[in-house]
Amino acid sequence: MKPETMKKLAKPMLFAAALIWGTSFFIMKNALDVMPVFYLLAIRFAAGAILLALVFHKKWKLFTADYLWRGAIVGACLFLAYSVQTFGLTYTTPSKNAFLTAVYCVIVPFLYWAAAGQRPDRYNIAAALLCITGVGLVSLNGDLSINFGDLLTLICAFFYAGHIVAVAKLSPGKDVCLLTVFQFAFAGLYALLGGLFTETFPAQAITDPSVFLPLLYLCVMATTVALLFQNVGAVWSDPSSAAVILSLESVFGVLFSVLCYGDEVTLQMALGFCCIFVAVLCSETRFSFLRKKTAQSEEDAVNSHS
């Protein structure tokens, strides 16, 4: 397609990715009622790896042996993030799981500081403080305790941040689409090993249409299509806009969990969600989109008086 067309499609594709991922939280919650965690992830990642390998089949000519160890490391981070998040989802609500997972956006700058020596700026620090406030409002009970599912979800946010840092360190000089195929393949392998050693294969559940169709949606839409939309949309959109649109995933996660799963959101939780969302915007964009609007308004005002 022409560059002009791709630029027009970029933001709708990013929006679609956020929307698809937002729906996946309550669908995963329903699937976990009959599917064990590791086998669910093994099927999801294996299907994603196969579909992406077919979509990007022309990129296989770029393959070198070091894609294997890079994919194994990044895939391990991805497997840990998804498995801890999914276990957390079995003990908490989809809406809380969605927003607490988004905390990874605020963690990334600090983890990257430890890995690469790049200090966080004032926006990162402000986002961290705001995020801690939001997490407290969402997760802490009246006696200041936190339930097991919320704790696991917060731990998964650290693994998601680790995955992003690992990709940043290991992907330079490599084709990101081909590397994604291998990280999915290895994540699926790790999940399969976990299932073989700790779970019973859910053969009867997989053949049930009420389970197979949601599982198909997770494999095709929430893994392959959403990732493809994210990669393409991010290339043809400016980073700040992409971050704002993709951060809507957590908002959609709450919305669909309330509408389709029956989650109840208290005023305290809603305030916490708002704090986390603003923290994500602060960390990811430094509110550059607001500064651009202010600068444009001032320029328009000057032009109108001249």
C-alpha cells in the first residue's frame, strides 16, 4: 500500500489492537474455568507462532542461528509474564487484572535504568508516584491487605517490563517479526513443559464449542492479529500517539469486564484506575500531545491578531 494509505490506517489499527486485547481479559477468565493455565498458554502461543510464521514466510531468508537463543530468552520473559498474569486472573477480577497489568509501562524506565544505565526523568518519577497511588486504591483492602490475585498481577507487570527491556536489548540488528515468531514458539514450549509436568491435558474441554471458539479468538485475534496491527500501526504512527492509543487496552479491559462479565467497580477502584491510566500516559508520552495542542493554540492566537 501507499505510505499515505498506511498513515491513515495506522491509528485505526492501533485502536483495534487495544480493543482486541481489552476483550481478551474476560474471555481468558471464562476459558480458565475449564482450561488449565499452562495448556491454555501453550495452545495460544503455539498457534500464534504458526500463524505469524505463515504471515511472515518471506522473512525466513533472514534466519540465522542466533535467533534461537534470542527467542529463547525473550520467550522466557513472555512466558513468565503471561503465566503469572493468567494465574493472577484466576484469583481476581478481569477489570483489576487489566489495569494492574498496565503498571508495567511505569516500571520499564526504572528497569531499563538498571539494565542500561539510562536514568528515568521527572515524568517517569511522577508517573511512578501516581501509579503507586492508583495501585493502592485498586488493590488494598480496608485492613491494608492485598489479595493473592492482585499480588500476582503486580508481579506479572515486572515480567512484562522485563520482556520489553529484553526485546530492546536483543532485537537490534534482527527482524522483529521473525524474532516474535521464535519468542512465541519458545513461550509455547515452556508452557507445554509446564502443562506436562503439572496439569492434565483438557482433551474434552477443547472439543467443546463453548471453549473452542473463545480459544480460537484468543489464538487468532488476541495473539496474531492484534500483534500484527500493533507492529504495523507503530511503524506508521508517531510514538506518543501510539502509546496513548495502546494504553486504552486497560480501559477496554474494564469496560468489557463490566459489560460482559459482570464486574463491579467501586468509586475507590475507579479513582485508582484513573490514577494508573494517567500514570501510563505520563510515562509513555510525557504529555507531549498536550504541549503540541498548547503550542498550536498559541500560534493560532498570534496569527489571528496579526
